[in-house]
Amino acid sequence: MEHARPRLSRRRILQGTALAVVPYALLPERPTGAHVPGPDYALAEWQPANAANYTVANRPTSHPVDQVIIHVTQATYPNSVFVFKNPKKQVSAHYVVRSADGHTSQCVREADIAWHAGDWDHNLRSIGIEHEGWVDEPFYFTDVMYETSARLTAAICARYGIPKDRAHIIGHYEVPGTDHTDPGPHWDWTRYIRLVNAV
């Protein structure tokens, strides 16, 4: 014999909703004027790195910013973001750009020092941008990735007065003493600098 399902009254629905809200109502409120973390670049998603993977600073007041360093992750986009969240990895970059659609995440505030260059002097003075892909697989360097990254780099250059040239927008391989080769031989520097300057 089937029993009819009990009908929920409006009163029961409201009571259930009220009970669901109670735990949130008991949480302390954020103080008025408190900073809510978010990206420096409006088109980026905030995906914060673990605090063990970068140095808190107050750039450009504490250290001038005069370079953008271009990287290739040698990993997928989700794995790169995951690595920056892992406190055991001791590595981070300010931004990560996805290959397929140019989606960009910011992982470290620009005011802070990301650990991306492998050289402390370059970490102090640069913004690091990782690009999803592998140096020997050029199909990862999509049109949308180049265009999105170029807009990001142009915005960074404008914010800090960085010239939009190859002396100030460099590859990871150009950091003295590095053993890295990224962004690799397939990265089109002529195209990239042209796109940065076209913004």
C-alpha cells in the first residue's frame, strides 16, 4: 500500500530556510573597510597561492617593478594552479594563462614577490606570467593565449611604466644562471611584442 508523500507547507519551508541560515548568521562579520582579496587585473580570477610560496611585500614602494617574465608551465593549467597552492612546492607566479581559452588566474598579488624566476633579484623586480603548455608542443600557444597574455602584459607595463620591449619583457631562459628553457623555441616573440604594443 502506497502512502501519500507529506506536502511541505510554506511554514515548514521557511523554517528550514531559517535553520540553514543560522550558522552563517553566527559567523563574525568582516570589519568595515577590511580588504577582500581579489585580482589586480580585472579580467583574472583570484586563485591565491599558498602563503608559504611567495614573499609578502609592498611593491613598487618596497622594490621597483621593471620586468615581466614569460614562462611555460610544463604542466596543465589546473596542475599549475594546484602546485602554487601546495606549501611544499616553494614556487609561484603572479598569473597563469590557460591555453584553450586564455582564461587567466592571478595567484600572487603584484605587490608581493612571487618565486618564479629562480633568481632573487629578478623575483624582486618582476611580474611572472605562466602559460599552460610544454616548450616542445607549440599547439599549446593558441591565438587566444597570445592575445589574452599580451593584454595582461600591456596592463602590467602601463601600471608600472615598463617599456614594452624585449629588454623588459623577457623569457625565463633569459634570467642569468637559470637552467630553464621556457618559453622555448616555439614562442613567437615578434608576434607577442607586436600584440603587447597594439593594446
